Amino acid sequence: MSESRIDSPERDFYHPYTPYKIQLDFMNALYDTIEEGKIGILESPTGTGKSLSLICGAMTWLRDHQSLSRLNLYQDTDQDDSEPSWVREYHEKMLKEQKLRKYRELEARIRRVRDTEKREKANMGRKNWLGLSDETRNTLKKAKAADTYNDEGSKFIVDDWDSDLEDVKSKYDTNCKEISNVSSEVQELLKKLVGQTGDNREDEEKDEFDEEVKIFYASRTHSQLTQFVQQLRLPTFPPSELYQSESNLRHVPLSSRKQLCIHPTVSRLRDLNAINDKCTELQQNPVDRKCPYMMNEREVGDRVKSRDFRDRVLSDIRDIEDMGEIGNSMNVCPYYASRGAVQMSEVVTLPYPLLLQSSYRKALSISLKNQIVIIDEAHNLLDAITSLFSMAISYTDIVRSKSCVETYLAKFSKRLNGGNKVYISQIIKLLNVLELFLVGFKGSNGAEVSQNDVLLKDGVDTINIFKIEHYLEKSKLARKVESYATHLAESATIDDKENKKKRKTVIGSVPVLSKIMSFLMALTNPSNEGKVFFEQVNGDRFLKYLLLDPSFHFRSIVEEARCVILAGGTMEPVGDYMRYLFPYVPIERIRTISCDHVIPSENLGAWTIATGPTGIDLTFTFDRQRIDMIGQELGRTIANLMFVIPDGMVVFFPSYKYMEEVCLCWKKKLPNASMTLWDQINKRKTIFQEPRDSAQVEAILSSYAQALSEKSAVQQPLKRGGAILLAVVGGKMSEGINFSDYLARGIIMVGLPFPNAKSADMVAKRRYVERITYDEIQQRELALLRDQYSDEAAIPPSKIVEIEDACRQAADGASREYYENVCMRAVNQSIGRGIRHAKDYAVILFVDSRFGNARIQNKLPKWIRDRMTTGPTPDMKIGSVLRNVREFFKAK
């Protein structure tokens, strides 16, 4: 990164501890980036208090901004300048008092909630202070019993579809705008009456806070968000000019229904799509079968409960678990009611999908206009966006979905209106075309498929896919079809075991029709944004859509927000973010900073090991002919290292398969050897191996820690003791696991974990990189030539050839760079597991001769790179490294 030192005025960031210099640099860089409305790519190593720095830097700016800008909000820009000054002053005074009153009313309500909770907690233990009342328990029982229908068929029927309105005509919807047999004049009158019930007043109250700048903080997992909320409770910020609350700041956590749903039936479902559809289905039920937690904003009592829920959430800094407890205690749905707290909050925490997908932001009524967006753990961002907008469908999916839809139509045809029949028939035609396409496709595995070959085949071009998608969204046909298929499977007789088993195999928690429709919608994207591939896996045929251009889906966030901050412990190499996430952003609008670690320089040693004990070159490629030889040499290398590295050693391999192959080598009996390498290593340090099954990871980690606590050599670092954990880059232990102190005195990276260069995904991505690089260089060079020659025809052909050669070379270089960067991001994430606090110390050893290459080393985090020797030197031999490591630990 280009910037590592920040010269800024002294600021009080209200850090709960005395911040280190690197933390001050980080907070100043964050503050300045927000103030200037730029994009920030900020790297602060794991264990340096990054979360607190993000909180303190952003909240300090927000408080300063509130103090400086709120006076401007009191002024009425529509005033007539010709009015006397005393009139203008009086008007501004009235505006200020009006805003003050709104803030004070909110503050008073929150204070009452806080006082009530303090009294409750004084009388009850923390565990039960949000316990369920008898009334709530009774409601839960009623909700469980209310999930059935008297008419077995009616729950599967979609509402009538009005082709003119392109919308459902629900018999349960009482919204006046859906009443088609009422004149427009009467509908307008009804709308006014609805407004008089208080909806407008509620909207006005929210509008007071809509223009307030907020901090939207997103991270990848809920555990990371929970940790952030814990950090959010530590600092104390000064109150803003208007908001004098003791709660310090107003925060609301957002999440999906999967995390927030409290309905006893719906929350038991495992899949998010199933939960979403079931929730929507309950909302469309008649009043006596609706979800009891869903508030009707047209009812005064429900509006009061929703506002009470909002005030209770804002009265303290809550996490997701608190939201569920509050919802249960108040009989209010946390998923929907939490939206009302967003407008009045200062900090909103949410997982990646809710921020990155515009459909989720729209559903949650989130506007990012002029807001601060902070994305933590952003080393995952490119992959996260690609994963969210890539998808695949199989031949089996298509056949199952077609069968279910045809069965549904045959059963309920007489009960469906014409609008429904038209769309369901079109859906069946789409499924039939997809089925025939996959059956007849003659391409090889990984072959690229033209989007037009799918969309313009057999009359599909006459079907409006966007209208089909709208119909499925509004009618909930996919869930109705899936529910009916489930009903058929469960209704199979005991004697019909084979048929029942067969039917159950076609039922999934995700509506297959929704999955297929999402795929078809992806095909409507411009062809340069993504590609479609054919794959054959385990006898099934797949069509796979791969997103190639993540900047397209991220651009709306960048253009709406005041600033966007990408933060992480390992953001190197940052070039990919500039090139593939912000290609349209001027370079001067992007600020980068890479902080050093809080540890002193002598607490980290980093060396490359290029040759093993017998002089064999350590370059790890999956070569069958060399696997035994290099595997044995690696085993001898680790057997030597375990004598100089105390306590725990974590060894990262490029893949599970490579790790397993190496372990087999270690377990082979060598000629003239009394013990295998495996036994030699295990005798001194107990070996643990990362399992493929994620369910076993916790047990392995626990056993590893237990072995270290029993055989720890903390007091005598060079005596026998410790354990070795064999892990995988990109596996379950390479991210989110803290190997602090004696858990990892040595981190060993074996080889370079390059992805499969021949996979369809990687081939497509590299071709995309080559294409955009070629086009960029070509356009730039041709523009320069046109400036030199008045007539384009006068440009010498040799110049054109030179440009084409330069474009090809640049494209090849960019492709290689991208491939290396994917590898090095994975390396950087793994090696950051070992140093977790200011007094921690460890060595990081790169066991592969290619790590001696300056180009590879430049992609490492700066705090590690600065402690390495660059280039092939005698220091990269195992003997020299052993001496350096021994001296490193002797000094501790």
C-alpha cells in the first residue's frame, strides 16, 4: 500500500485505552477519509485493535459532524431573503425548537425504557431479565396450533392474478389500493382516512432522522458482528448537541429472518429461502391465521408496540440475541420491527448479503445516500460479491421442478384464473427448453455456453422473463408448488414406501423453481459481466453462471454513500481492489494505509526455507513423481524445526489432498530407519490434523490446546513438549481462529496455494482480466497515436502491430498477476493467525523457494515483508534458518 504514515492534527478519539501510534494513524486516516468523502482501503494487522479503531475513528467524525452541521439544518432554505431579519430569526428558532422537541421526546422514551430495565435487572438475574411472560407462552402455543387449514387444498392455491395490473388480487388484502370495484375518488378518501390514523405523523417523525448521517458496518459472519458489538460497548463518546442520552450511541443490528424470526414453526426451518417464503405466506393468510408477531401499522395498538420495540432497542447497544429476546418478551417480530429503528440509529450493523444486495436493502428500506459504509474483513469482498451473484442449476433440478409444476397445474387448473394459467404455462415452457438444452448439449466439461443459446431457443425469446420473475415474486408460486409437493410426499401411504421415498428425494428446503428463475435472470445481464458454463459432475449436468465483474454490483453503493471503507487485517495485494472493484474511480479519490503491527520488531521472525536438510529444492507442486521425495524432505525439515520452536506449531498446506498425500509419505517406513517421520515428529510434538468435516473442527482444536497445556514448554522452551497442527489454506482453521501465545509459536506455510489454473472458473476469470487489460491499453495507445497523426489512415501499420504486441504482453502480465494475487490473499489470511496482541511473539516460515522471489514477497503484508530477507541468499537454507530461529527464541 502506498501510505503507511499519517500526518493529522491531534484528535481525541475517546479510545477506551491508551492507543498505540499505529492505532492513532489508522483512526486519523479513517477520519480524514470520511471527511473528504473518499474510498479507504485500510489495513491493520489482526491483533492490533482494528475494530475499536474503526469505532472510535468513525464515531468521532460523526459526533464532530453532528455538532458542526445541525445548526445548518435549522435554516429554512425556502425563506424569502426580503423578509425582515427578525422574521427569519423567529422562523429558525421555531425550526430548532421543533427538532429539539423530537430528539428530547425520543431521549425521554429511551430513558424510561432504560430505567425500567435497570429495575427489572435489579430484581432478576441477567439470564432471565427478558424472560417470557405467561401471555407470550400462550401466544406461542396458539401460533403452533394455528398453522393448519380446514381446506387442505386452499393453502396451495395462488391468489388470482390480474394481468392488467400485473399483481395478485388477494382475498385477504384489505389495502384500499387493491380494491378494484371502488372508484378512484373513494380510494383517495380511504387513503386520507388511513393517513389520519397516525401513519403520516409516524412518517414525519422518521423523516426528522432520515437525513442524519449513519454508519453502516458490515462483516462476513454473525460471530464477527457479535464481536464488533462487544467492542462497540467499550468507548464512551460525548453526547451530540441535541441528543444528550446516557446510552452513548444509538445502534441497531440487522439480520435475516433466519437469525431474527421468533415464530415457533417458521424458525425451525433450516433454509433461509424456506423461512422467507413461509413468513410471506403467513402474512397473506386471513387474520385469524396470520403470524401473531407481525405488527399491522394501520392499527394504533400495533404501532405503539412497534415504537416501544424501537425505543427498547435504541436504549442500549444490542446484539442479535438481544433482539430475539426483546421480540419474544414484547410479542413483536424483531425482523420487521427493527427496521423502524434504522432511521433513528447512528450505527447499523449487518451481514454482507444485506448490504451488498440491492434487493435486501430495498426490503429493509435502507438508503445509503450520504451514509458511511464500513466493510470489515474486506479481504473476502471480491469473493463474496462473486459468490452472491453466481449460481448453478442442474438437469435434476430442472426435471424435478418441471414435474412439480405440471403436477400442481393438473391438480388445481380448475381453481386458477386465466392470468395464473398463462404464466404457469410459460414457466413450464421455460423449464422444458432448459431440459432439452442440457440433454442435447454436446460440449465438453467446462465449455462456455452463449447466453443467447439458452434465451433465444425454441420460442423462449417471446417470453418476458422479467414479467415471469415479477409474477413468481408476487404470487409466491415457487413456495406453493414446493409445499404441495411436500404434502404429496408426506401423504403417501405406508404401502407406497418406494413412491414416498422417491417423492421425498425431489423435495428440498429451497424452492427449486426460485433457484432456476434466479439463474435465468442472471442470463439477462450483459455478457461481459459474467459467463455461463457447462459442467458434468457425478453423472448430473449443470449450467453455471459465473460473475466476472464485481464492480457492477458494488457501484451503486459507492455512488450513493458519502464514503466507503474497506478494512481488514490482510488487504494485500490491494491492486485487485483498485482494478476490479473501483475501475471507474479516480485514483486520487482512493486512500490506502497499511499499519505496522503493535508488537516490537524483535517479536517476529520471518524467513524463507528454499532447501531441505539433504539439499533438495523445496518447490511444492502437485507432481506425482516428486511427491514422495519432496514430502519426505518436508518431514525432515519439520522434524528439525520442532527442536528449536517451542510449544505449538501450525503448518498450513495448499489443499486437503496435498496434506493427506504428504502425511502418507511421512508414515512410510524408510530404509535403514527405525521410525517413520510421522512417529519421529509425533514422539516429540503430538500431531493433529484438520478434518474435512467441519463438525469435527472444534474437537480437534480443543484436543490440540489440551495437548499444549499438558506438555507446554513455556518455562523450558527448548525442552520436549508441544504439539503440531496440520491445517489447510482456505480451510476451517485458516480464518477466524486465533492461535495466540503458545498455541502458535511457529507458523509454517508449505508451498503456494495456487487455485486450479485449468478450472472453468479460473480460465474464465483470467480471460476476463486479459480482455479488459487488452482493451484498456489499446484504447489508450490508439488515442495517443491519433493525437500524433491528423489522419487516422496515416498511422503506420507497424505502429498498430507494436500496440497489439504491447496489449498482449500487458494482458498476459495482468492475468499472471491476478492468478498470483488470488493465491497470496489466501496465504496472507493464514499467516496472520499467530500474532494476536502486543506481547505475543512467533516465527513465520515460508517453506518454498518461490517465496524468495521479490515479486511474491511484495504481496505479503508490510509488517511481515519488512522483516524478511529479499532474494535468494544463503539465509534461505535450512541450516541458516535453524540458527536464526534458535537465537530468536533464546532471546525470549
